[in-house]
Amino acid sequence: MSSENLKLNRQGCFRLYTAARLLIQVYQPWFAQLGITYTQYLVLMVLWEQDALPLNAISRRLYLESNTLTPLIKRMEAMKMVARKKNKDDARQTIVVLTEHGRALQQQAAVIPECMTTELRGRGMTEEEFAAIIPTLDHLIEILSK
């Protein structure tokens, strides 16, 4: 077995991990202004698209296990962004709903995508270059999530 395969510069996973970590760092100033984390932002985006979702639907949409998502939702509830309710038809199912504060964060967060585009452009990446990455990442997510 060749040690060439174990060199860092041959690892796609390292590139994906590093790019994701650095991209989240660029987002951080806007999240700090809103008082949220990146994963809270993801949950909020799901709920801004469709409010009052079962916890397991959010979990599937974000590719997160419920044991990861449940503590996150509890923290968001303590911060008054969301509320948890039992499903009227199935008491075993938890429904997550936006609070007034959670809905208000959407208006504040609306500038983030354009700010990120401007930030990336300022660092030398065009919108087209970034958009070109998306289908490949979607395909990777699709095949790895099976």
C-alpha cells in the first residue's frame, strides 16, 4: 500500500472540510449580529420556508440525526426563536414552530446571502464560479446520504 494515498493534498475530504469551515467563518459576523450559530441559521431557514414542521422533517432536510437536532432546538426554544408543540394527531411527534422573534430574524437575515456574494466576490470568486460548485455538492450529498 502506497503512502502517497495518505498525503493530505490528495484528500478530497480535507478540501471539503476546510472549505466548509472557512465559509462558515466568513458568515460568522452576520450570525453574531443576530445572536445565532450556523446550525441555528440552517434550522431557521428550513422553518422560514415552511413553519410548523415535525422535528423529524427538519432532521431529514438538514441531514442531521435527531440526537443532534433535539438539543439544538431546545437551545433555540430557550432563546425564544422557536417553540415545540405536540402534534394534535400524534402526541409522540414534536412540531417545531417559529416564534415572533424567530420570524423577525428572517427580515434581519435577508441581507446575508447578498453580503456573502459580495464577500466572495471581494475575495476573487465570481457568483458563476460559486454557483458551478452547487450541482457537484448536491450530487455528492445525494450519493452519500443513501
